[in-house]
Amino acid sequence: SMKSAMKAQDKRRLPTLRLIQAAIHDRDIANRGAGKPPASEEEILQILAKMVKQREESAKAFEDGKRPELAAQERGEMEIIREFLPTQLDEAAIQAAAREAIAVTG
């Protein structure tokens, strides 16, 4: 992802990918200092979720401060980060899965 963004000179995507890489690298360094293994997949997902939440809060603050251009930038970063998170099920999909599980188990 980073290589393709660099080759395409994607000025919107590349900084966000670098932020993701830096956050994961920071966690690896912290884990190494604590005698733990490098960041696990679960830890990486937690990092990404935290980054999305931070951007949601920032976008809201920018909107409240009448800075729509910065809010839009934060939302753009959120979308890029979400590409690396598993897709979340919507309410209908959760209900369908629950009905299926109940039907199978009785």
C-alpha cells in the first residue's frame, strides 16, 4: 500500500500511511522495551481503531470550530485507516446471523 502510494505520488494517502506505520513502529519499540514480542495483529487493530476514534473527535472539534476543511481532511484520513480494519457488521447482518445461529442450535 505504501509503495503504490509512493509510486502514484498520492499526496493524500501517503502521509496517513506513514502515520499508521509510525504508530505500529512505536508500539513495537514499546513492546521491545518491556520485553514483549512485536505488536500482534490484535494490537495493530487496536492502534488503528484508536487512530480512527482520534480523527472522529478531531473532525467534530473542527466542525464545532467552524473549520470544515480540516474536518474534511480528518474524515479522509479516517477512511484510509478504515481500509485496514475488518468491516463492521450492520444491525441487519447481526440479527440475521443471530437468527441463523438460533435456527441451527434450536
